[in-house]
Amino acid sequence: MVTSDCVFCRIVAGETPATVVHETATTLAFRDIHPQAPVHVLVIPKAHHADVAALAVADPGLAGDVLATAAAVAAAEGVAASGFRLVFNTGADGGQDVFHAHGHVLGGVRTGPMVAR
Ligand code: AMP
Ligand code: ZN
């Protein structure tokens, strides 16, 4: 039974497969299906919030859990020392496609300019 229209809620529910690399009581981290760097992991709160701004307002503690999970993922993926980029695309101009808050942990490469020109 499909419980949600949201693809990341379906991953949390185990209804859509994902390569999970880290899980806590409140967060889940899994590999992006279209990786844009050698390390490209998405970190989400298990609870549905549309974007990181809504998440921060509704549940700041959970937003902190997402950040802590992103740091743990970077360490586990071996990019904590070399550095990584943590991106929360938000809204149309931010290029957000999936409206369940998520951070992209991008590493293993110099990530280049922050904004395309
Ligand atoms: P954004 O543009 O910030 O909303 O990013 C959404 C990301 O989710 C993209 O990088 C997609 O490749 C990724 N994505 C979409 N569906 C899945 C999925 N089923 N499993 C893993 N990553 C996904
Ligand atoms: Zn969701």
C-alpha cells in the first residue's frame, strides 16, 4: 500500500528502495539516485516537512538532528577532513524538486563555484 505521494516519505516507510548509509531515530541518510559527486548522500528528517525553512520553524531540534546526521555521514564517507558541501535547495529559485526537507552532502571533489553564472 502506498502511504504517501512524497517519494522521501515512501523511502522512510520502506515502500521505495534506497541505499541507506545512516539512520537515527529521527533521520535517514541515503545515496542520491543521480549522484553529482563521488559522495552524494541525502539527509532527511523522517517526519515530513516541505523544506528546511519549514522544518526549522516547526521543529528546530529535528533540524539540528539533520545537521548532526549530515556531519556523521561526512565522517563515515571519509570526507570530513577533505571537506564537503551541505546544500538545502529551497523553493523554485533554489532548484528544489522534492518537497520533503533534505540536505545534500557532496564531497570527494572540489565542488566549485557556489552559484552558476
Ligand atoms: P532537490 O533538487 O534539492 O529537491 O533534490 C532532489 C534530489 O533527490 C535529486 O538530487 C534527485 O536525484 C534525488 N532523488 C529523487 N528521487 C530519489 C530517490 N528515489 N532516491 C534517491 N534520490 C532521489
Ligand atoms: Zn515526505
